[in-house]
Amino acid sequence: MAVGADLAAEFSSYSTNSLDQAHDAIAAHYYDLRLEVVGHASEFATRLSVVELGALTVGDIRFGTEMRMSFGEPGVYHVAVPFSGRFSLQEGRGDVGFADERRALVFDPARDIHIDAWSADCQALTVKIDKAAVLRQLEVLLGRSVRRPPRFGPCMDVSRGPGLSWVRLALWSLLERDVPLGLLNHPMIRGRLEQTLLEGILLATDHTFRAALEAPPPPMRPASVKRVMDAVQELPAEPYDANRLAAIAQVSLRTLQEAFRRHVGVSPMAYVQEVRLQRVHRQLRAAAPGTTTVTDVAHAWGFVHLGRFARRYRERFGESPSQTLRAA
């Protein structure tokens, strides 16, 4: 489901010859960064257009001269492709990659990102994508829970096929800024575009779940399993036990357990725990500083024994709940 589908798209445009103003405009929509003019300072002229699409920020930027920049911001993905010119990018101490009109770079700025060799004629499409939204869309496409967000390959071919389609669709959203009362003013259209771009990035790039997405779809789950899964997804904090789940499924407990084992791969109660852990994880990551505690969130999603909860959480996400909350 698209994030924030009840809102219309928001457009912003900036034009400045001030390095400080350029920094502030980019930081307002993307991340705080270090921005350095390498070429002729007299030719520096930033032009930035941005459209906010809920889980995605789509922008078109150029500087008019050679540039260098660096930043780091966990919790998002980023796709960047020049319409003209080129630039290089290095993630942490990894290999240096080059982007041009045929090759987009896809990266996860959880580590320091260094962009060098931004040419004077470079104008780039730059798309920031919320990692949690990609994970949710992946789970929808796969029809199952996923333990960790996908890890993308370093580049995407945008000269043809799905990569080219994805870039053109993102670019269309920017072109709509010049259309008074255009389709993106309708929240329903904005939400569908957001969802399509989230699905598209999963289908147009190489990542750790690409083979699973291309595999034949699994057989339909029995109605009894679907009834339980729908109930748990809707009200995960309810005090479920095995007998109550069997009553929801309208089958015997043994039949339900066997159906979950065959079609979901876990027991019914393990599925309940997984859904609850996912909800806790998302709420902790989205929490504003000082607004909640791990205990409050855990209790809200049906976890009574905090010691067991903390152990399961660490096993599931590789960090403690308090670490997730601090990072948020």
C-alpha cells in the first residue's frame, strides 16, 4: 500500500548562486551534506526541482560547474542518473562507480557517500526512496514477510527495458509541475504512482530478492490460512492463542497447524509473533525522539514478557529495540 496516499504531490523549485542556499535546499528534501565547488566558482548556479511522492522524493538538479559532495543518511535508498554529463560515486571504502545517461547508480547511504567528478554539464535525476516502504512493497509482491530489506546491486541499466521505463515514469512526475490542475493533484493518482515506482524499482534492478520475485508464484493458500493471516494483520495486538486462531480459521487446531506449516512455513503463533515484531520495528524506527519508550511500544503490540520480546527482537533484526529507537 502506498504511504500517505491521501495527499497530493508537493512541488518545489530552487534557483540560486549561493552555495549555502543550495546546501539548505538539498538538505531540506534529501540529506545534510558537504557541498564543494571544484570548478569555476563564477559559473556555480544551482537549479533544483523536487516533487514529494510520499515514500519517494524525485528531483532534477544541476550546478553549472564541477562539484564534489559527500553525505550519509541511513534508512533510505537512492537512485541517481544523469540526463547529461556524468559523475562518480564511492560508498564507504568500496569501488568507485560512474553514472552516465545509460547507467544509473543505486546505493544505500547507510555509510558515507562520496561523489566526485560531477561534470560541469551534469544534470541528474535523483530519487530518494524510503527503505521501509520498499520492504513493505516487497512483502506484498512476495506474499510473505521478509526479515531484512533488499540489498541492491550498484547500478541499473536505464538505456532500455524496465530501467528506462522506471526513469521515464519518475521524470513524468517532475514534468507535471508545469501542468496546472494536473493528474498529480489527485491523491489517488499520486498514491498509485508512488506504489508503481516502489514496485518498479524492485522489478527493474538486481537485488537480493530478485530471484524470488521471478520464481513461479506459490500455490493459493487455503481459505483457513488466509482468514487467520487477515485477522492477525488487521489486529496483531489481540490476545491470540492457538485455539482462538483455529476458531478464526474454522478448522481444527491440527489442521490449521499443518496448513500453516505447508503454506507459510511457520506455525500460526509464530506468524503472530512475526507480524507483531514487524509492527514494533516500524514504530520504533518512525518514532520522534522522546515521544515513546520500548516498553510502551512492546505492550501496545501485545508483548507482555519484555525479556522474551527483547531476545526475539534481537534475533530478528540484529539489534536491540533500544538501539532501533535511538537510531530513529
